[in-house]
Amino acid sequence: MARLSDTKTRIQAVARELFLEQGVQNTSLKQISDRLGITKPALYYHFESRDDLVRSIIQPLIDDLETFVAGRESGDRRRLLDDYFDLIWRHREVIMLVLHAPATLVELDLMDRMWAWRKRLTALLLGPAPSTAARIHATVALGGMSDCAVEHAALPFDEVKSAAVEAALTVLAI
């Protein structure tokens, strides 16, 4: 007999696949339950709604990002960017899902939290009073690293990480 957490994890995995294939808004709970071979009520036992399911997929990324920035102090940019790349690489499928459906963050009331960790990360990289140009460079550096983790996911991790971190450091050298 499957454990509750196994079924929940399987539901999340299939939902993630379908969300990436056809988008969050174009994926119904019936499609997810059909692919799993379970009834829709069985799916509802684990998740109250599609929003609840989507939130459960995105939440670990948000939690990890909040923990990441909360436990940091300004300092070694390379180490910060190395560790940040590890985190985004680990969550690259979820980042891809969010990139394909940014309105999902708004609908789930997660956008403010995402902006808060991004601002904190920028402050860690640049200090408390960066110039406008420096903030723009940080946006390019951090966004570029996320894009690299998604766009080059089929390449070897070490190769992508090395190039992405070096590029981010170059952009930040203002």
C-alpha cells in the first residue's frame, strides 16, 4: 500500500510535468489524476485545489530562498553566487514553471515574498546603499544566473555554474 506522502509526491511530480508541458492554466486536476490513474477525489484528498497544488510545488523554492538570504551576511560575492547557483539549479524546474506562468505568483500571493528575497540578496551583494547602476547590474547578474540554470539545464552542472558565476561577477564589477 502506498504511503500518503508517496502519493502526494507522485501527484506533485506529475503536476510539475504537465505544468511544464502545457502551462499551469491549461492543466486540469482531471488530467493530473488521469495520468496518475487515481480518481479526482483522491487527488482532492491531498490538495484542496489546483492553487494548493501549485503552491506546494513552488513553496520549497520560496522557503529555500528565504532561508538562504536570512542566514547570510554581506561578504564574499563569489561564495554567495556559488551557493545561490546551487540553490537555483536544484529548483530549476520550478523556476521554469514560474517563468512560463508569472501570473501564478500573483494569483497565489507570492510575488511580494519573491521580491523581498531578491532585494535582500541584492543588498548582500552590494551593501546597504547601492547606486542605481549597481542595482541594475545585480538584477542582470541574478536574473542571468537563473536563466542559465533553466536554459542550459541539459549541460553539465559544473560547466554551467562556472560560466554563470563568472559572468555574474563580471557584471557586478562596477
